[in-house]
Amino acid sequence: MNAKKRLLIAFAHPDDESFGLGGLIAKYVAEGVEVSYLCATNGDVGTVSEELLAGYNSIAELRIAELDCAAEKLGFKHVIKLGYKDSGMMHSETSQHPGSLWHTWGRRPDEVTRKVVETIRELKPHVVITFNRYGGYGHPDHIAIQQATTEAFTLAADPDYITGNLPAYAPQKLYYTSIPAYMVRMGIWRARLKGQDPRRMGRNNDIDMVRIIENVEPAHVKIDIKDYLDAWEEASACHVSQGGGSGGWLPKWLGRMLRAQQGLTRVSPVPGHTHIDEHDLFDGVTVERETTSQPA
């Protein structure tokens, strides 16, 4: 029987998958990899124009419908929705809601971690991707699912960590998303040119671009995705409530050129350097292996 490569992406919101990794996902799906998405929240705190809510009972319902649209275009094997409330940005009132991911992570972290462990043990991915330690731009939900996924990556392989009748399973590689520093610098330069404060960006002035660049981590893999930029754009356009399909501020030709390669930070196996040494997430992966031993 032909063994299938399996990839799990664990992010926080409907749209994170498309905006962050749409081209990479489309590439691996086209190559026959089983790609699954774990979405931790329902996105219900996202800012949404009133006219877009026509036909939907809530922001959450709209955001999940947009995720379903993107999932169909990208070709996910599985989409796991944990259903936590969106926490909004750090220190906001919504981040203290008992049903939010950030509130739950702060008080019952094992609950979140256990759900990720169960997902890993059920789907048996060879490779797992989540956010970097800063959560991309410091969003509390990004940080929560990043920490839960990092813990779950190790715990899933521990036979003493019991999750019902699911046996221990050791994924072989863990990656964090890597934001190109030059892209952030371009954004800071543009903000200052327009008289904006780069520490107060975004729809609600709650994104600090200086902190983003301070928390950039080195990339160890760079993957050519230039043939999948159209698929990336199509999936992103599903998330119209969050600006998908708007095109961004760069000229299209320049945006496509800058996005032609996707970088990621390898966390396990631990690299002993800060340079690119891979061009495929599955470099060094033994696809047939299913083991209960600790990951390398």
C-alpha cells in the first residue's frame, strides 16, 4: 500500500490558514499530501461589516462559512474546529470571556493541550505547523494555540499521557511560521511615510509592527510555492469579511514575487544553526513509520 504523507496545521482563527499558508497548503495537497487544519476558535470577535452579515445569524456563523469555503478550495483532508470563542487582542474585555481561548488557556491549559494531543493521535501527522512564539503579531489566541501545540507535539508521543483509547503517536517534525523580516520592515517604512505609528497599526490600532520584527525567528526551510499563488488568492478571497481578496497595498506583480517562497522555522528536530537547510517539509521524514517513541 502506498503510504501517504500527512501534515497538520494548528492555528487559531478562520482565515489564519489561508492568509498565512494558502500557497504552501495548495502545493502539498496537489502533491498528494493529506493536509488537515485544526482551527481553535470561531472567529466571532473579528471586525465585520454589517452588510456581510446578511443571511447569517452571527459573526461566528459567517466566519465558519468562510472557513468552509476556503477549506474546499484548498482541499483539506480534515478540518477540526475546537469552537472556542475568539479572544480578541491582548488585555481586551473579550479576552477575559470564560469561553474564549485565551481565558481557557490561562486557567485550564491542559484542556486545550489535550484536544491537540487527541487530534495528533487521531490524524497521525508526520509534520505539524503552528505559529511562532510571539503568535505572529502578538494575538493571544495565536500564542495560546502555539503553546498548546508545542506541548502536544511531545505529549502525543508519551504513552503515560492517556487520552481515552488513543495510542501514543510521535510526529516527526514541528515547524513555526516565519514572517520575513524584510516584509515587516517594508510595512514599518510605509507606515512612517504615511505619518502612521507602526506600533499602532491594523483596523483597531492594536498591532505593533516593531514588536513583530523584534520577535522574528530564523527560517530553516524555504519552499517554492510560485505555482500556487492563484490558489492562495482564491482561498484568501473566501475570507472577505477579514479583507480577503482586497489585494493588499503592494502592486500585484511585486506581491506575487515576494510571496513566491514560503519560509518556516524548524523546532524539532532542533537545528544547530540559523540558516536554510531544507526545501521540503518532509525532508528526512519516514512516511511509513508509526512509533510511540519520543520525536527526535
